[in-house]
Amino acid sequence: MIVRILLVFAAIAAVSALAAWLSDHPGAVAMVWQGYRVDTSVGILLAAVAVVAVAVALLYRFWRGLFTLGRGARRMRGERRTREGYLALSRGLVAVAAGDADEARRQARRANALLDEPALTRLLAAQAAQLDGDEAAARRYFTGLLEARETEFLGVRGLLTLAEQEGDDGRALELARRAEALRPEVPWVPEKLFALEVEAGNWAAAEATVREAVRRKLLAPEAGQARRAAVLLEQSRLAEAKGDTPAAIRHARKALGETPALTAAAIRLAALLHAEDEPRRARKVIEDAYAQAPHPELARLHALVSPSDDPIKRLKTLERLEKLAPDDTVTHLVMAKASLDARLWGETRRHLKAATDGPPTAAVCRLMAAVEEAEHGDTPSARAWYARAAEAEPDPGWVCGDCGAVADDWSAVCANCGAFGELSWTAPPRVTALLPTDAEAAAEGALQAVRREPAPAAIVQVPPPTAGDPAVPDPGSEQD
């Protein structure tokens, strides 16, 4: 501040000194222009020039102010249009979320008129068209988003959604691959691509997608292992169908390596090894898997790997499995069936009793009916057990955890609902029907037949039998 004051005083002093000097040395200036002559002093001339310069400067400032004012007004109008445009865009998005197609379409038109943002307005217009059911317009808007690199991913996602809604799986898969090429780090992209690859049966591509998702940390390693195991088993199934047994074995072995507890992988690998006449390796796979999770199919394969026409020898062979899981229900049922084939009634009943923890299951009831018929020819008692089997807890099976459907064999995809990786070996849920099913009608017929038999009174009082009910013998109640 002090420096500026000093400069001002210095300028005043300089001007005053110049004016004093000019007054002492006035000089003379003569100008002739268009026949006119002007005679004046140098000081007057300089004063006139200064006045003219000040006037020109003032005029310039005035003109510049007018120009700036106009430009500011235009800028203010542009800012107001932008604010109104984004407000329309926001209202349009809210209308889409609320399901108001008419309002969304109106706000999309307003935003398009106010904003120079074709990507955003096209996206809103496409969503409004989707909401209104105008798929042709939505496709046109989404296709327009593909033109710019910045909005290409949005366009791909919108077109992918339309393709899925129309059931065009091939187009959806193509777009999902394009989405992965554009934004592989987005979590929904590998999920969608994997689901579409699975639906198309592209198991090798689905496995590659899982690997990439795990590598990018978009999928937990444990979930990735489970998915890879399921996909590898499907590759094994496909290779076997093509007659490439070595590849089928290789894929099944990889699947078992990914998830050793996956019983389906052990069953497939053991069956393939048995088909290739490699009983020792098949037996090793079966026994390792049985020790982790006993399964009746593993026991069946074990009997096939060690064939014998002698029921006693088959029973002795299965004792190797019994030592691996002696207290498991599956083991007791397997040994009961083998003992029944060997006509060892006491052993059959002992295992059936050990397999029963609470009310007997349908498998236990059927085996008790079989042992009654085989040992005593006791048809009324056998019928009672068969009737009881119809009402007992269902046997375990390959049950879909998504829809509850029961499959004859394991597969990566549920044949009923299409869910991936949901089949597991468990007891299916019981469903109480409003009308009697065929099985219930058959059970009721069996019960009526038992009531009509001239049997002891204890057998007449059948419904509903429970463990310990005198109407039906409990497993193990009979002796050799």
C-alpha cells in the first residue's frame, strides 16, 4: 500500500514538473488541414491529446461493458438451462424408479431439449421406453449409446437385458462377452457371463470365466473351486458322451481335486475307472470318498469293482466300507441289504435297528418288509411294512436346494428350475397334498387289505403306526 502511494505521488510530481517545464518553454505548434490552420502551444496540444485519449478509453470501457453484459446474460441463461435439464433428468430417473412411464418419457424429452448430453438423455429415454414396453425404441436408444466409448458399456448392458427378456440366448451371450471385454472388473459381468455360458453348455468357457473371476478377486476361492468342480464334471460327462474316456477321467479327477468332498465327482471317477477295467484305482477312489461321506452309490460301485456270485463274499467285501464309517446310517443300510442277500436275518435286523434313529425311514421299512417275506413268508406283516414305507420319511436323493425337485442323478444344473450347483444328497422335503396322491392311494389300499386279513388284532390297529407300536414290529424285534 505504501509503495503504491509513493508511486502516485511520484507520478503527480513528474506531471507537475512537466507542466512547469512546458510553461517555461511553451514552444509553438502549427497544423494545417483541409484549408484550416491551427496555431497553439505544445502544452495545449498535449492537453488536447490527453483529453481525447481519456474519452476514447471511456468509450472503450462502455462498449466492453455492454459486450460483457450480453455474454454474462447468455452464460446465465445457459446455466439455467443446464440446471433445468439436470433437474428433468433427475425427475425422469425418479419416475423410472417409481414405474411412471409417461412422466419418465416426458422428462426424457425435456432433458434432451435442455442438455447437450446425448448419452444421459438416451439412457433415460431407453429406460422410459423399456418401462413403457416399447422394446424397439429402447433398442434404438441403447444402440445409440454404443457409438461413444464412454457410454458403450451402458448400451451393451441395456441390449443384454433386452436380449434376455426376448429369450435370445445367443445374442445375450455375445453381449455378455462384449461387456467382459469392456469392463471385466465389474462384479455382475462374470456372474452373468458364467450363467449364460452354463445355459449354453459351453463348459470350457464357463471354467475359464470362473478362473478369471477368482483371479480378479470377484469370486471367493472356495466358491470358485465348487463351481470349477461342477463344470469339470459336466466336461467329463460331455467327453464320455463323445467316446473320449481318457478326457472324461481327466476332468473327473480334476473335479475331485478341486473339491474332495464332492461325492458326485468320486462316483463319476470310480465309474469311469471301473469301465476302463482299473479296479484297484476305482476301489481307492471309492474308499477315500466313502470315508468322508458315505453314499449308497459308492457302495454299489464297490460291489461292482469286486464282483462275486457268492452273497457271503460280497458281504465280506463290503466290510471294508463298514470299517471306514461304522456308525453311519448309510453303512447300516448297505450292510442290511447285503446281509439280506446272504440270508443272515439277525444281521439284517441288527443293522436296520442301528440305522433307525427315531421313526424308520422308507428304506428301512422296505427292507423290513423284505426280511419278513424272506424269513417267515409273513405276508400281512410285510404288507404292513410296505404301507408304513409309503408314509415314512422319504429316502435321501439328489435334491435341488432351489426348487426342491429330486433328480435321479447328480448334474450341475437342475433339470426342473435350471439352478446351477444346487443339487445335494439329502432327504427331500415332505409335502402335504390336498388330494391323495397315487402313492397315498396305494398305501391306503394296502392298509385296507391288512384290515381285511384274518390276522391278529394287533395288526388290525395299524394307522398311524409309530416306533414301538405293537401293530408293526420294530427293526431288530425278531431273532434268528
